[in-house]
Amino acid sequence: MKALTGSRIRSRQRRAFAALLGAVLPLLAATFLSATTAAPASASAAELTEITDFGENPSNLRMHLYVPDSVTEQPAVLLALHYCTGTGEAYYAGTQFASLADQYGFIVIYPTATRSSQCWDVSSQQALTRDGGSDPVGLKSMIDYTVETHGADTSRLFVSGGSSGAMMTNVMLGNYPDVFAAGSALAGVPFGCFATTDGSEWNSACAGGQITHTPQEWGDLVRAAYPGYEGPYPRMQVFHGTVDDILNYTNFQEEIKQWTNVHGLSQTPEYTDNPTPEWTRTRYGGTGTQVMVEANSFEGYGHGLPGGLEQQVIEFLGLNSAP
């Protein structure tokens, strides 16, 4: 048999990766949406508006903005990040964040990743470094635009996302701890877990739960994103199903290890309850709704989580109350 050259091997690897991605991404989107799709976003007169010139945008992201009719003075802002194969418009239509914004007066940014997979870049070294380039820089520009244009409260900037958006939530909190007050990640992976060195978007070892670290090692990955930063880190809320076959449940435990270490907390929760029989909620660094780290595990759920979790998200973030 004729020996394969290095270039032919790499070509086969790229084709294999493309085939894997093509098989995984539709399933990932379908399973995430199957249980999380909620009521129509909003019945108010306010409309989703595309913003085409919002600042530095190295990966050509799109930006849609939802400003409710009842927006408060110096409003809070939520960056809402879609799943792979999704769009900002789909996330607007398929989640309750816009209707909750109508109720509580905050602004929601709905970005869209424009690469072919419509996944967020949570793998490249540029993306995992503050101001390093790629998607996080464009997302930060959207935040800056909204603060400047709408007089938003810079102490009340938040990020939340599902699946790939949950991964990017981890990345944005690591890259910009001085920007965000808190984040909420639904079915994601820790900061740095999806890192690759071959230019690919998908890290099978991380997705399969094969990458584990000590709390210190996970925390160091976050701290390395913004060397020299000595300020406080954002609060973090995570959700995961125990039988997730897209992003293995191990990643939930690793997220807890990472963010408790970042906050200098014990991995032993200070509070545990069961809001429903299949739902176990643990809190670290306190017992109230807005603790430093909150973790929500759903027994028997896969990549799709129960519907209606947006209310839990905004309560943890503090978007349901005045500052």
C-alpha cells in the first residue's frame, strides 16, 4: 500500500472532522432546543433591531438588540448567546429573555456567529485570551456599543447562553472579569476545556468528558486569560443534565471545580435543595439566590434541559430587581 504523506493524512483528518461536525451539530441543536424552547419572546411593540456598525468585530459577527418599551434608566444588559447552528434571531424567538426584559426593563443583545457551523469560537488561543481576537472581541464591542448608546449600568452587565453559548459564557467571564457581574451557562464546558491547537472547532475529548483537572489547574486557566488581573471575578451559575451525550456530565463537575477555585471557595456546598425531584441545586460561598457559584443538576436529562429556566437565570443574575 502506498504510504500516506503528511498532507494527505491532514486532508483525511480534516474530512473526518468535517463529517463528525456535520453529524454532531444538527443533533446538538435539536436536543438543546427540544426541552428549552419556550413561549414566544415578546408581545410588546418593541422590536428586535439589527445593529451593523458596533465597533471592532474581527470574526464578522452579527448583532441584534432588543430594547423594551419599558426600559429602565441606566438599564442592565444581558448578552444572550445561541447554540451551534443557531442565530441571535432564533434565540430571541425561542427563549423567554425578551418577555422578561419587557417585565423588568433590561436590554438584551442577541449576537450571531457567522462561520459555517454557527458555533462560537471557544477553541482558539485568540479566543481564550483577553482582547486576543475572534468572537470575544466582537461580543465585547456589542457590550460597549450598548453601554454608550443606551446609558447602561456598567455594574450590571451579564452573559448567558446554551450549549455553545454556554461555553462562550465561560470564555467571556474569563476574558473580561472586569466587565461582567455574573454569568449563567446552560449545558456547557469549563473555560479552556475546548481548546485545540490544530484549528478545529470541536474538541472530542472535552465533549466526551475525558478532560479533567484539579480545581487549581482549572482556575489557573481562567486567570491566565487576563494576566495581572487582581480584581473580583463574576458570579457563575451552571446547569447540566446527567445523561448529556453531547457534552458529557463530567463537564458540569469540572465547571464547579473551576469557578469555586476562581472564587477561593470550598467545593463543599453551603446549601443544597431539590426544587423538583429530578433537580438538585447546590450553592457555594453562601446560601441565597445570588451566591458566588450555583450549580443545577437535572437527573435523567440529556443535552436538552427543562423549559422555563430563564426565570432562574435572571433571578441569579439579579435582572428581576432594581440595583
